[in-house]
Amino acid sequence: MSTTIDFSPLFRSSIGFDRMLNALETASRIEAFDNWPPYDIAKTGEDDYRLTLAVAGFGMDELTITQERNMLLIAGHKDGQDQAEYLHRGIASRAFQRRFDLADHMRVEKANLADGLLTIDLKRELPEEMRPRRIEIATGEALPKVETGKQAA
């Protein structure tokens, strides 16, 4: 049984939330998705995150990481086919493409491949104009008083 949520009333009454509402609408439509390769997302600091994918059998030259605005795309493909005759094949070597939606102002800091785990460190960097700032209060002359004439009824 699938439940569909209608976000159209929110589109009519909100401004600037298009990306978030589109993401919610898309997420509500996804029924089945590929779960390979498995991954973890960890918050390592106030504005720091770590994405870890299990990519056993893939080398550095067979993996690509691309960040385009608010999308992180990780792809893996094997160059050549192994000619061995397998009695059992439990280690997946199929090509994959995994997409992650990123919040605004997210930046990939570094990526590392070790022991079959691809680790990607991400950081949220708010521009200076978006950070909270303290407003200084000046002392000195008093401002002119506002004249109160007739009061409105």
C-alpha cells in the first residue's frame, strides 16, 4: 500500500522553499531503490559529515566522485571482465551510481579509499553574510522625540 502526499497547497503559500518541497515530493514517490553499495552517513561535528561507502573490489581508477551544486554523484565501473570460472560469486562487481542531495553550502573536503571503504568528508560552510552577527549599540546623543499629535481612534 502506497501513500501519496499532495504538496501543492504548500507550493501555493510558500516562497523560496521550492527545492525542499520538490525533494519531499520526489522522496514520497520513490517505491523501490537499489541498496548497493551499502553506505553510512555520520555527523562528525557541528558542520561536518562523513559518508562511507563499501566498495570492495573497486580501485581508485574505477571510482568517480562529482559534486554539482547540491548533488553528490558517486559512480563505480569495472574496466574489464574477469575471465575466471566462478563456482560462487558473492562479491558484487557490477557498475553503480549513487546520488546524494546536499544541503546548500555543502562542500566536499576530501575523499579516501582504504580497505574497501570509500570515505568522503563533507563540510557545511555558511557565507559570512548568513552567519549570526552581533549588532553594536552606540552611546551618545539622544534621538529626537517623536511628536504625538492626534491619536487615531
